[in-house]
Amino acid sequence: MQQAKSVIGRVLRYPYWFIELFTWAKSFKQNPIIGSYWLNRCGLHVARVVVSQGLFRFRLLLLAPLVAKEDRRDFLRNGYILKKDFLEPEQFARLKAEAEGYQGLIREFVEGTTLTQRAFLTQDKRADLPAISAFTDGSRLDRLMRWASSKNRPPFFFIENLCNHANVAPQPDPQRDFHTDTFHPCVKGWLFIDAADNRNGPHVYVPGSHRLTWRRLKWEYRESLEASKQGERRQPGRYWDGSFRASEADLAQMGFEPKALHVPENTLLIGNVYGFHRRGVAEQPSRRMTIWMQSRDNPFNPLFTPFPRATAWLFEKVWQRELESQDPKKIAAGTQRNQTGSFDRNCVN
């Protein structure tokens, strides 16, 4: 009886799994249609990649008046925009003081020997942080992020504090491997409050890897078949969530070469995280704080919002509820800890 209920329940979920094909859903493990070996052999994953890329470029074209020609050129050619001395020195000094003196809810988790602390900066929270608010609401950043996301929507904002070689039990760190966040173009941004170099781990990006070349498409096809394996053939690990990993040999075969981005403080980096990237290895116990931004939306919607601020407010409320709903599960599983207070700027051995 129980087995029959399970089968019926699974059958009833197929319409939902089918609808997910036309969203940002990416898990080969949780969605049996996305993870179907035979459908992917027929090109399902590759089709999703190609269509999402085409719509992304279409939206970028429509939103082109938002940003300068040189910024568009850099983003389309390299996959990222890099701007040093983004803020005036006095404004940056105030922003840095606010970030380091932040008081509020902080979520922290461990990846490898890196302790990551993040505070979600809602609009209400940013109202109490005038220098950070001036940055997040400034027209220069606003236009860049609205264009690069191709959705005309401001991103989510966080303060992120990385503690390298923290006193934690070593474990695999998925951020140290070259990876793509998902199957479609989307953007993340960082305003570096601390300089990033070999001491505290630079951001490493593979210029040009965001473009859909023939060799990249063949790699996507092969990886989709690997990700579709079932049972004992499926290797454990987060690889199967749709965030594919690439070796340096893979990158070389595709004609790509990684670049470590050593940047001073007050540098803005906006990157298309469909391109391969990773967190650089920190040579010593250290810390790295940024204002971290993320913008991800349904890649198959051909349009963008005509109401940037209202849409950002709505997405923010939904994401805040999602974080709050995930908190009890992650805390119970021991993968996350929540605390109220300030960032630990001395969180290294």
C-alpha cells in the first residue's frame, strides 16, 4: 500500500517537474526529467543552455542604453566588469566602517577550512547603514547590475566575511574547484572591502568562458550525460545539483586560461557566473570582507521588469522568507549557525 502511494505521488509530481524545465531549476538529482539520461542524450540540457543564452543576449541588447559601451564590451568579451576605486575615498571609508561595525543577524557556514559569514541586507536594514545604502542605491551600480543581469532588477545585497584557515575541521571545499553556478547566464558582484591577493585568496575567473563556443557546448553535453547517471553509478557530492565542475585540463581543451584577479580595496567586480570561476587559495590565515551581490531570475522569460525597485522589493521579501524557512533545517543538520551580533574580524588561527 505504501509503495503504491509512493508511485502515485511520484506520477502526480511529473507536471510540476515538467514546468520546472522552463525555470531556473537545475538539479539532475531532484528532477527526474532534467536528470533523464535519454532526454539529455537527445540534447535536453544543451537545448536549455542554448535557449537561455539566446534570451540573455536579447535582453542585454534591449537594456544596452543603461551602461557605457566600454562596460558592455568588457562584459561581453571577458565575462566580467572590473572597476578599481569605484567609490570616492571618503565614501568608501564610511562604508567600510559600517560593514565592519555591522550588528545584526549573521549566518555562517563552513566550506573546507573557510568559514563564511553573511548578513542579508534588506532595504530596511540598509536604511540604518547610510554609506552602504548610498552605494547599493547609487545610479552607477544600479545601472551596471540591472544591465548585466539582463533583468533590469537590482540584486540582493549581503555583507560577506570570509575567514581563511579558520579553526574548523577540514572538508572538501566546492568553491576551490572551477565551476559554473548554473546552466544559464546570471551575475554576482563584489565590492572588495579588503584587498584580494594570494594572502587571502583572490577571485579566479576564466575570461571568455561565459561564451557558448562549440567546444563548450560539447563539454556541456558530455557533463549532462555524466550528471544523469543513476544509483551506484552516480558519484556523491554537490556536482549533481547542476553546478558543473571543470578541471584545468577541461579548460585547456576548451581553449580557456584562468586569471587570478588581484585587486585593491574599493574595487567593484561584476561577473557572469555561467563562466568558470573559483575561490583562490589563501596562503595564510586571513580574512576577506566584501559587499556581495547576487542576481538570478528565470532565464526563459524573454522580457525584463519595467518596475526595477518594486520587483527588487518583492524578490527580497520572497528570498528573506526562503532563508528563514531554510534556517531550522540547516541548523539542525549542523551545516549552518546563526548568531546575532558583529562579524568576527579576528576569526583566524
